[in-house]
Amino acid sequence: MTLYHEIATKIQALITAEVYPPGTRLPGVRRLSQQFNVSISTIVQAQRQLEDYGLLSARPRSGYYVCVPPQPPAALPTSLQQDMQPTAVTGQALVLQLAKATSQPDFIQLGAAVPDAALLPLRALQRSMNTSSRHHNLQAAAYAFPPGVSELRSQIARRMLLSGCQVSAQQILITSGCQEALMLALQTVAKPGDTIAVESPTFYGLLQVIEALGMQVLEIPTDPHTGLSIHALELALEQWPVKACVLIPNYSNPLGCLMPVVRKQQLVALAQRHAFTLIEDDVYLGLGFDGHYPPALLGLEQQHLQQASNTPSTPTQRMPQVIYCSSFAKTIAPGLRVGWMVLPPQHYPRAEYLKYVNNLATPTLPQLAVADFLQRGGYERYLQRIRPHYRQLTERFAQAISQYFPPDTRISRPAGGFVLWVELAEPVDTLQLAQQALQHRISIAPGVIFSARQKYQRCIRINCALPWTDSVASGLKKLGHLCKAMSPAESSQP
Ligand SMILES: Cc1ncc(COP(=O)(O)O)c(C=O)c1O
């Protein structure tokens, strides 16, 4: 990160903390340069960057002012009250087609939920890669058979304390990303034909895994603010033999919501009562906008079991049901393919064996490099810088969408991560919209791929992890025009 980026992040933090509330004038460049002990030109660059993010606006001969956020925010997307019925997943091959069509560098990448390289800690990662290949050249060239590099597992075990999970390095299995962790978790606990409950809408990669494993998916209504409906899941459990429930309780993809702690506790208790597996996808770990680490289902289950074991009237010994999955794809680099999972003792040996059968091992050098990066402490510093940045970016994107898209467009209000879920008021076919957008070198993720039953035709997911530039702003404007042109009200105009 350059010096002016650093200063911009510091000023941004002061704005977020309302040291400089909306509408106030920022101190002059000379004062700021003394305050931060940097040159005037660094301050000017930092201010320009904050202006690009929509945080500051320049007034001629007066200076920079903190922008007032637009009022009121757009309404939240609706939660579909759907008929719940297990179904086979189909049509997910489309995702690969879209991924290929959009992996070109000159596209405005609003489709995949992947941070732009400019926002990732790549310089620090490079240093850790160099150090690891120098100091561990023999180890780096060898297989790191499951469970994976032990230094990395110890570092991860320490970080998991932040989410309230007491985990030993021996309970952690390193995987090639969170996607592989999800695959292994499902392969371990379920077989083809079994029913798997998921949030609706949910991450399409999960639907692809369920499709590939020949399992059935049961979509559970999900509130854009509080997450998966526990009540609906309870009803589903009475009707269907649900083997596992896979969910993203923290900053879900695509809704960005954070499940409240009480609901998480209810969910853990439900899994205990009905003995089904809870697969927790925590890939946005560390990206909460408020800077806190919400408790993971895994940690809450540990507390639940502890309390149950202290209660003499508990009838039988209870088994842990949570399998935890995460990765560094969203916070260090997706191409490293370093993820991990934590499994209860009854499932660990099978998952470890399946990991070995799938691909023998996750590459060693990326594991050593991530361990080095975590050990140096640079990771937490990076997260502290990037969280407010993603918050500002998602707000900036939402503001532009409200401005350019058709009236009454609904937009999610994520509590973390960096994606927005956008629902159009009119029945626009967003799959067609995605194809039209590709012709303008803009990628988006159409709503249908977030459901096994191709719901959410009028929704799209927008990735906001891109530096705010003129081309991003005009890309959103173009998308807004395309939506307006496709909306029935517009096309029926004479
Ligand atoms: C919710 C969720 N889970 C899993 C993944 C896959 O992560 P990885 O790249 O670590 O395999 C993603 C990536 O987009 C995701 O958004």
C-alpha cells in the first residue's frame, strides 16, 4: 500500500468514527500534513482518493467537506416465502461459462466475488513467499500430505480464538480453498440422493458442489437482515430427512447479512436435537464492517455442549455437529488456494482420507507463505485497513445503483464482505441482462444461479471490491440504462 493510500485509510477511519462527521470541513492541507507528518502532495493525493470514493467533496476556495450519505437508503430485497421441496440442482454449468467470459482483464468485474488485486496485500504476501522458499526450500518442494503444514494449522488455531472457537491444530485440515472444504464436508457426511438444506439465495459454488455429488437441495427462506429462517428450517426438518444444512452465517453471500447470536444459538440447539450436520462457511471471516469477530457456530456449539455436560439431567452424550470451513481467498489471495476446515472427531478421519484421495495435498509453498504472513502480524493490520474500505465501497456502489437503476430497486445492506444483492422492481430477466452487459465488457452475476430452482430472475449480485474509478461509475450507469431499457414499463412506452 502506498503512503497516500495509508493516509487516506487513516482519514477514512476518522470519518467513520465521526471525528469528522458528515457535512464538516476537513482541516486544511497544511494542518493535515503536520498532523500525519507527511508532505502536502501526499495529503492532496489522499484527499483525491477519498473524493473518488465519494467520501469527500471539494468546494472551490473552501476545501474538502465530508459527504452526507444519501437519505433514505434503498429498501432491502424481499425474502421469498417459497414452497420448500427437495430438488436436484441443474443448470449450474452456466456459471463456468460466465466465469470464462468474464476472466478477461479489461472487463469491469462486477460478477465474481473476488477482490481486485489492488485491494489485496500482495506485497506482504510476496515477501512471505520469498522468505518461505528461501528458508524452507526442501519442504516447499515436497508434498504437504493431509492434514497440511503444521505451522499454518497452529496459526489458524490461534486466529479461531477470535471467533470464540477453542480448536487444536490437530482438529484442522488444510484444504485447497473453501470450495474444497465444502465438498469434503458434504462427501463426509452425506451420500448421493441425500437432502441438503441451504439458504435461499445461496452461493452458487455450493449449489455446484451439491449438483456434482448428486445430492438434493432444499432451499430455506432467508431474511436479508437476519439470515436463514430457523422456523422454516424446523418445519422442513419435520417433513424431510435433512442430512446437513450448509450456511454462511457471517456476511452471507449474496445477501451480506449477519445472523444474530441468539439465532445462531437456536440453530446449534436445533442441530443437536435433530442430529443433523451444520456446515458453516465462514469465508468472509475478518471482513465485518464493525471490526468485530462474531461468534462462529462452532464456538457456540462448544459452549452448548459444555453446558449440557454440566447438566446432570442431560439424557445421552451429545455429539458435536458443526463442520467449519473457511479460506484466505477473500483476504489474502484467491489464487493461493489455501483454505481449512475443522471437523468433529467422528468425521475427521474420513475427511482427511477423502482429501488425500481427491488431490493428495494442497500445494506446500502457499501454506508456508500464509503461515509466515500470519506469524508476522501483517494479516490483522491489513484487515483493520481493508474493512472500512470495503464498507465505504459497498456504500458508494449502493449509492450509484440507487441513482442509476430504475426507481424502487431494492439493495441489500451488508454487515460485512463486499457484495450487494440488487432486486429490480420490474420483472427484468437478469440472465439476459448479464449477456447484454458482457457485450459492454461488464460482468455481473445473474440471480438465477443463486437458486437450484432458478428463482431470483429479477436479481443480480454486484461485487464491490474494486477501486472506485470513472470506469466503474460509468459501468454501473450503463447497467442502469440496460435495466431501464429491458423493464416492461419502459418497453411498452410508445
Ligand atoms: C461463500 C463462499 N464460500 C466459498 C467460496 C469459495 O472460496 P475459495 O476460493 O476459498 O474456494 C466463495 C468464493 O466466492 C464464497 O463466496
